Amino acid sequence: MTETSPASAGSRRVRHLLGDIARLLIGPIVAVALALLVGAVGIVLFSGLLPAGKAFDLGLPFKAYGALFSGALSTATFVYATPLIVAGLGVALGFKAGLFNIGGRGQFLMGALGAMTVATWLGTSVPAFVEIPLALLFGMALGAVAGFIPGVLKATSGAHEVVTTIMLNYILADVLYWAVSGPLVPERAPQPITINIHDSSNAFLPILPGIGVNLGVLIAVAMVPIIWFLLYRTTLGFEIRTAGANPDAARYGGMRPRRLIVLTMTVSGMLCGLAGACILLGNDFQMTPGYDTTVGFDAITVALLGRSNPIGAFFAALLLGGMRAGSGPMQIQAGVPRELVDALQAIILLFLVINVLRRVLGARAGRGTDMTGIETVTRTYGRESV
């Protein structure tokens, strides 16, 4: 019998770790690279097909992507990435439990509405160090309620979370419209109705000295290790991941998948609500009846690109935030519309969902039992999980 030396065992563990990291990263990297390639072809066609275009400019993609990259190297990247980090963590948590939360839009809006409610009601009557936490907590609470509803429906009746969260997005947007048009309207609000908290409330996130970003960035970054610890260092996180990978095995092991569904959707909604509260108190400062967002849907891309890992979601959010920050310089310097970033994001999501790497290299490239998000999206619709 051959004994394995500690050195060789450690070497094997390192190789396995590097292999796991490579399997997690190679799919998103390929998806981003292919999206950039498709975008480059689109830019060339754009340069020659416009009425003012004289010839196809093969150098325009390099100029556009150069401006995009240079624009991403600014603090604006963190501003755009802040809500994507927090909401992306919420969607990733749902993916780990085998749940596809498309209700990030409504949950984000409820979080913003909760923060606006506290800011409007309290105004300047309490100091900022009291009002800001209250606004954030109330925003998180409303977001949690928005996630709790589809979680309960899923656990009790089997209603698919994709359907219920999409329907709730419209309902909650109407709730915000009603609140901003009625109960929250100040006596002398300008027309069209705009509620601004920057001059009439203490509930706005301060700018961090020497950094140039607001406190919301630190809150978003702090949530990454918290969710990572929850998923990989607690019993609850183990149960969430087990229920997502195999509900039958979880039930056989004494876990309660129905309870986990409700809890996971509630926490997911809470995180999306926190994203809404942070962006309202840290960047927007005002709300109109038509206040809306794309963060909930962008968070799906963040979670998939990050393979539903909190650390991966953080870097994916930075990538998308950098693309948003660089879209303006790209339009100014290269003349390429900033909407290209939306197209690139959609193409990245498309390649991730079809799992192009697995199609090319075989199922071995995507092996593993831990839910990475793609499995949740692509597995059979309506599969019993409760």
C-alpha cells in the first residue's frame, strides 16, 4: 500500500482548486469574448450602413472599445455597480436554491419606495445617523415582503416563481405610482410630481472623503462576504444549496424545502430592496410616479456571469458597471451609440443561457452539482421542487 505524502496531497488539492476556478471562469470569459466579437462586427456594420457612412471602418471597434475601457476606469463604475452587486447577490442566492427570481424590478422599486417613505415622513426631524439606517431597513423590509409573496405561493401551491414575480413587477410598479402620486406628495410639490429628499431630508448617503463615492458602495461591498459566509459556512447555506441541487435528497435528509423556498425568496427580495434603497438615497435623491429601473433584469446577468457565486457576482457587477460608465465616453469619442452596452449585455446573457461552452466542449466543461444559475434557467420548466 502506497502512502501519499503531505506534499503530493497538497499539490493535488491545489490542482483541484485551480481546476474548479477554471471551470467557473472559462464559461463567463468565453461569453464576454464572444459578445465583444459580435459587438465589433455590429460596430463595423454600423460605420458603413449609416446614411452618413462612407465606408466600413475596421478600426472603429478598437476606438470604441478603447474609449469604453478608459471610461470604465473611473469612480462612476462603482456608482453603477453598487445596485448590481446587491441585487445580483439576491438573484444568485435564488439560483443556489433552484429558484429563478425575475422579480428584482418590483423588489428594487419597493426598496426605493420604502426609503423614500421614511425620508418623506421623518424629513429633517431626526439626525442622519438615525434616519439613514431606518430608511435602509424599511426599504429592505418592503423588498423582503415583495420576495416573500412569490415564495409563499411557490411553497404552498406550486405556482412557478417566474410567473408570479413577473406579474408582481407590474403590480408593485403600480403601487409605487399610487404612493408617489398620493400619500407621499408634499403640499407644494412641483408639477409633474417630483419628490426630492436632498433638500428636505437627512436620509441621503454621505460621500466618503477621499474616495468620491457614497456610503452605498461600502454597503454593497460588505454584503459580498456576508452572503458568501451564509452560503458556504452556515448550516442554512448548506441546506439552501442542497435543496437547489436536489430537493428530493434534501427532503430525505430531514430538510424542509418549502421553508427554504420562502426564506430564500424573502432574503433575495430583501437584497434587491436594499439595492433600491441605496440607489435612491445615494444617487437619485428623487422619485416621480414613473420611477423605474432595469437593475432587476441586469442582476440576472450579474448572477449568471458570476456563476451564482457571491465573489463572482461582485466582479460581474463591476464589469457591467464599467461598461455603463464607459458607454458615455464611447459615444462621445467614437460616435458609437451608448445603447451598444445594452446589446452587449443581452448577448452575454444569451451566450450564458445557451451555455455555449458546454455545447462546444461537451458536458464535462460544466460538470458539478452546485447550482450556478444556468442550470436553474435551462432545466425543465415547472419541475417539482417543493
